Amino acid sequence: MGINWKIRSLYEKALNSSTCAYIPMLWCSYMKFEILNNEVEKAKGIFHRALQNCGWSKELIMDGIEYFPDDLKQTVDFMVEKQIRIHTPLEEIKLLMEHGVQNL
């Protein structure tokens, strides 16, 4: 458990710096780290923080949709609010997710 604490500390230090706070890949990596450690609620909090800094990143948003499918409508609403293009209607996205289709 000590190593996980250290890794979290490093992520937090990096993401609280002005040079790294706007790097979507770093946020995605941090979310995935928490998901792999079965810390879904922590990962969800990280996702919401990441959206504040990198809400323009489609990669980040797609990871959020994959990790938190129950929040799909909220995430799509965010995309519409930020005028991020969505090529598939919400109903189709839900159907695809129900059938386990990846890489929307």
C-alpha cells in the first residue's frame, strides 16, 4: 500500500503544477491507475477534476465514458455544453455500450 500512496502523491504533485495540469494523458493515466486499484470513486473524482483542466480532450472524455458508463448522460451533456462534436446520438451510444462495443 505504501507504493500506491507514493504514486498518488507524485500524480497529485504533477497535476497541481501549472506545467502538467493541462496534459490529458497524465490525467488519463492517473484515472487508470485508480481503476486498476479498484478505487472507482477516486477515479471518478479525478475525472471531474480533469474535465476542469482538459475538458477539450476527447481522449479524456472517452476514457471517462468507458470507466463510468453510468454517468454517460452527464458526460454527453458536458460535451454538448462545451460544443465538442458528437457524431453518434446518445441513444445509439447507450445501445453500443450495452452490447460491449469498444472504441466508439
